[in-house]
Amino acid sequence: MAKRRAAALVMMVLLFVGLAFPAHAQDVQAGRFALGQFDVPCRAAILIDQESGTVLYEKEADTQMPIASITKVMTLLLVMEGLEEGRFTLEDTVPVTEHAYSMGGSQIWLEPGEEFTVDEMLRAVCVASANDAAVALAEMVGGSEPVFVEQMNQKAAQLGMTNTTFQNACGLDQEEHLSTARDVAIMSREILNNHPQILNYTGIWTDSLREGQTQLVNTNKLLRRYQGITGLKTGTTGGAGVCLSASATRDGLSLIAVVLGASSSAERFDAATTLLDYGFANFTRVQAPVPENAPGSLPVTGGALEEVTLNYQTPGTVLLQKGEEQSLRAELELSESAQAPVALDSELGRVVLYAGQTELGSWPVTAASDVPAMSWQLAMERLWQGLLTH
């Protein structure tokens, strides 16, 4: 009975920690999988696992080039951060300046002085890829588009987008406004993992503004063609060609496919479909197993307490090549006892995950509390209490 209770306790702890730290396994399997050996009709492309960032396919992924309206992923990311920080709300109004009004390309034909809510502007950007709405949001967040562009570049540097330089908030062709497929995947993953509410906008097929007078139709045609598609952003300019950052989820596996510099809209969607099909056909994400016979606590030598409760960390789920599921196992590396004093969160062991003979990564087993060393005074008090009870 005691063993069953201990096993149940460990299972609950593992489940809690796995859910609390779902991205703990980030990049743990980088380089473990052979990249797909096929071509797609575009200048550059990449396919990644959204949760871990593991690259599953790449083509010219670090070559700098214009990215057109995929730029708006960074604009949206900064807007979502502002919402989360409480600097404004979805119901706040966004003023329209002469500068926002002057934007060419795709737009909702904003007029100077016209006002829309943040929610309406987000719909215009995500569904219709409106340049004027993107710049209006940028001016609201940054005070001006140039200041906002500085914020975009600061965020890019923070995320490790080492080959990206933004010059505007909407993606119109401009000298030195450049990025790469890898960097686009990084910022796409950031907004999807940390601001999933953006999917409430990128998944909209049709919508309207101005009480139905302005119709919005999503530029991402995969929304009607591809099972599990959730977003994210299209882009087209003369300099960039036809581009797409596509996100999709099936059976717990979320993928991001970036396509840059396709020659036509049909080719960008074909390329993204090929990449996503490859990912879903060859990879899966499964729950990490619990180590067998893992104890809920560890004896402590020379401590004020006889044992310390253990916290187990696991990645929650792990990315596997299909066919590896049966060989997935967890092994526990743990000492027979700990020597006092034991500090809260000190590492007492490791959980190691394997697929066959390949180590996928390891996660710490830590102390759930402090256990001070036994003092002379405490030893005497316990001896006295023991004598009294007898």
C-alpha cells in the first residue's frame, strides 16, 4: 500500500511539473534527426517543431532576403506583448495618422482621423494583411513608426534573430529590410508559444469592418485546404516574391513551415503543404514516461528530518520519429541517500530519457524543501522527548 501511494505521488509530481514546464526540452534533440532530403519550389524554407524548435527541414535557411508582410509577425508580437502587459486593451481605439493613411499595398483604406479598436486593427492585419492597419498599430505602441521599428529590432536581437534587420512595420520593400527563413521561424514560434491568442485572429477566414462595408478575406488559403492549419502570415512584394509562415497542429504535434521567395501563390502553398505533410508523416509527439519505481522521497543522513521529498522534472512531451514510440523509456539516476544539510531545489539526481540507445536528454530531480543538519541542541531535545514518551 505504501509503495502504491508513493508511486501515485511521483506520478502526480511528474504530471504537474511536465505541464508547468512544457518547453523544458527546447533544443534537447537539435541535430538528432536527419533533415528531409527533398526540394520545394521557393528560394528558402524551413520546417520546425513548434514546441522544441527542432529543425526538421531547411533550404537556404540563413540566406538574407526580403520577407514582405511576414514582417507583421513581429508587429503582432509587440502588440500582443503590450496587451499582456496591460498598456492598452482590445477595446482601446487606434488613431489613424496621415503616415498610416499613406501606406500602399494591401490595406483597408484607412482615413486620417478615423478610429478603430485594437481588436479591429488586429483583424485587419491578420486577415487582410492591411499595411495601413499595421502601421497604425505600430504608431500607437511605439509613438511613431521609427521608434516602433527600433523596438522590433531590439526584440529580434533578444530572440536571437541574428540575420534580421527591420526598417518598417508592415513589410513593404525597403533597402536593408531583410530576414531569413530561420529567423522567421524563430519569431513565429515566439508568438505562437507565448501568445496563442493570436490564433483567434489568424484562423479567421472571412470578416468585415465598418458595419459590413469593408469585407476581409484571409490571404492564407491553406485555411480552407489543409487539415489542422492555424495560421500564420502570408506576404507578397516585388522584392520578396511570394512568402508564407504556416502553422498547423495535428494529434498534439505543432509544426511551423516557412516559405520565402516562391514565384507564385500556388507554389508557396504547395511548398508549405509539402513541408507540413513531411512533418506529420514522419514525426510524432508523445508523453514522456515516468521512471519505474521512482521514490517520492530520499533518506537524509545527519539531517533534522529523516527524509526529503523529491520533485521530478520532465519535458512533458518529447518529439520522436514515428516508430520510436515503443523504445522510449526513462531511467532514474539517484543516490541511495542525501547528506545533510540539503537545500531547497538542490539537485539530487537526474531523469534520463532514451529512445532505444539514444539519449534524448536529462532532467533534474530536486529537493522539495530544506533539510538542515542535525544540531547538538536538536539531538538532545529529541533524546529527551524520546525518554519522556517511554
